[in-house]
Amino acid sequence: MRRLVDVDYLVVGAGATGMAFTDALTDHADVRVALVDRRHAAGGHWLAAYPFVRLHQASTFYGAASTVLGGGRIQQRGPEAGLHERADQAKICSYYSDLLTHRMLASGQVEFFPGCDYRGDRTFVSRVSGEVFDVPERCRVVDARYLSPDIPAESAHRFGVAEGARVVPVNDLARLEEAPRQFVVVGSGKTATDACIWLLARGVDPGAICWVRPRDPWMLNRALIQPDPAIYLGMVADMMAASAAAASLPDLFLDLEERGIMHRVDRSVTPTMAKAPTLGTWELDELRTIEDIVRLGHVTSVRRGRIELVDGSVGVADDALVVDCAADGLKQPPLVPIWGPEAITPQPVRAGFPCFGAAIVGYVEATRDDDAEKNRLCPPSPYGNTLTDWARMNVLGLRASASFGAEPDVKAWADGVALNPSRVPPDHPGSPALDDALARLQEHLPGGVGRLAELSGLAGRGATGR
């Protein structure tokens, strides 16, 4: 069977990027969209994420522009009382299901095709029925998969596993039937910290956890990444002041640590990784109780009682459970123009908030006709990885913010969108703290961006870094 789907846009991928783009596009343009995903529902990687995962940022910064995830709720109890809610997996999946059903499909502008693979050439096919679908030549293709993360449950181990060794993806921690004598957590990023925190919260002795960290990470203080402009913009102002005065990138991060902006688990080790997820101070205290840290590079193989790494090997308990948290959650393919001849390829447009980037791309697509102008307004920025990558991400993101912020309609839209961490809402009553943050930001932003550009090798290059 073959069917022509008469739409203006084919959005490939119904995860966070595809949903944010489609939401903003259909809210501001009278168009029809075919939304295609290989999974059975909207929500992307969240449908297969580990069950105890939570957003590392406030829910307000995640999702789609039309509908605030979590409703802006504040946590009332626990170690993060007073901070904004961070949604768990179940809430995120429910949010996307509701957004699809009650907003997109109900509008009549969107048709959803789950369980389908995009084959290229404006054609996709159902994995279930085998039916083939085509879209017209005039239809624009939106590749919302370009930065799709790898997740442990769906990724092959990056190391060899000998017979008799016990290795599981992080998802399987919640399904254990018998406690091992030792847990070996492999990975340096957010997934690994989540696994360690989950084990400690369930009474596992810190001495029973071995943490294999190929690199030590820098992480942002979660209390400062909040939907309060005085707090967030004050943090950015401090970051720019530190950047302007930095002698080097390692020195900058040490300064940011002293200012309470950055965390590292072990203050005796200088981190080389700066993907910079957020971390609570309470989590930092818990993680520091784990003393068995292995820093011998990446794991190459696991066998019963021993782990081989690039720079050596370590012995572990015979029944040790190795928890693989090493999948690549933040991809770093080459930056490409978002509006290309073959497809629209959403990418982050400001540092660190991918849902806002996808939404602003959808808004700009809906409100402008010239692709060159769209690319001028929304040059892409990368995710962080090394310290240099982090600096480059911030330079390109801040340049892009200046570019789209100079357009009155884009600025007005962005100021009304909760996904935008830098916004000052139109109805904000103002405060001395906000006035101070804005004044300091204006003072330090030029010097901070300029110095970060020098430190990252972007000085003298254009908005895209080329």
C-alpha cells in the first residue's frame, strides 16, 4: 500500500526537539504537519529512559513553548525545597502525550505517524503494516533526529564483556532481585551521578560502590539555574565578570567554583569535562561519600573479578554488578546551517537549552520566508564537552541571542516563553536584585564574551564561528 500525505512539513522525530518545533510552528502559521517517529508514542528517548531519571534543570525550561511542563510548581519539601520542580520520566511522557493529543492533533494541523521509519526522499514506512507514505515535493523536511541522544537501554556496551561478568544498563538497577557485594558505576556524566545518588538513597553503603570516572566533570549549581531572572541573569553576570578576568579556561572554572556557580566532586582533581549538567549541593555531599574512584581512562573490557581500562586494570568483587552509564547523551556532530537546501535541522540556538532552541526555530520558520535571513537570526551553537567546547558554546549562544534579540517580534515572543531562561517576563514587577543583575550583565557581557572568544579560538570569527 502507498499513500500520499498532503502536508506542508514532514517532521522526523517526535522527541523534545520535534515536539517543540512543531508546537511553535503550528501556533504561528496555518500549516499542516506530518509528525513521524519510530517509537510507539511521542516523547523520544524519554520513553526508554531509566525509571528514576529526572530533568537536571527546572521543568519550566523543558518541553514546548505553548504549555509549561509542571505548571511552574515549586518544590515544597526535601533537599531542594524552594527550587522549581524537576519532572520525572512518567511526568515527562505524560506531558508529551497530552501535548500531542490535546493540542497538536486537536488543532487539525498535525497528523501523527508512530512506528514509522523515514527512508529519505520524502518517504516513510510503517514498521507495523509496511504501508509506504509520501509527502509532496513542496513539503519541507525537518530532521529532528540530528542530535538524538544515545541511551544505555538501547546502546551496545562500548567495552567487551566476558562470560560470567555481570554488566547491565542503568535501567536495570530498578529491577534487581538480589544485591551484589559491589556496584561498579561506569561513566562521568549525569547518568552516572544519578545512578550513584539512587544507590545511596536506597541504603547502599558508599564503600560498596566503585565509580569509574574516565574524566572528572564540571557541573553547574542547580540553585542558580532557575526561572527567576534576578537569579539566572545574576549568575550570567557573574560568569561574564569571571570570564573577562580569566587568565585561562582552567583558571576560569576555578573562579566559577569559588563564586558558587560550578561544582566538582573532587576538589583535588581539575576536571577536563564540561558538559555542565546541573547538580544540587545535597547531591554533591552524597557523591563525595564515595571514595573508591577509578581514573584509568575508559573501560576496554569486563570479566568476572576484574575490569580492564585504557591505563590499567582493577580488581572487583566476583559478583560485582557493573552499571553501564557511558552512553553518549549529548551528541556533537558538526554544526550545520539550520535551514539547508535539503532539510531544516534544529540545533541549540543559545547555550544549553535545546527545547528553547527548537521552539525559536519553529517560530522563525513560521514568521519569515527567506532562509538566509532565518540562518542569520538563528545560527546554531554546540553542546559543551571539553572546557574549550563549553567556552565556544557560550560565545556562539550569546552571539545568537544578540542576533535574534534585535528583532522586536522575536524578542517579544522569547520574553513570553517560559522555555527561555534569559527572559524577563512582560508582567515582571521588577526588583532591586533584578536591576542589579541587569546592570552587572550590561557591564561585563562585552568583556566576558570577548575573552571567551579568545580562549576558545573564536576571536575574529563571525556569529557561526566560521
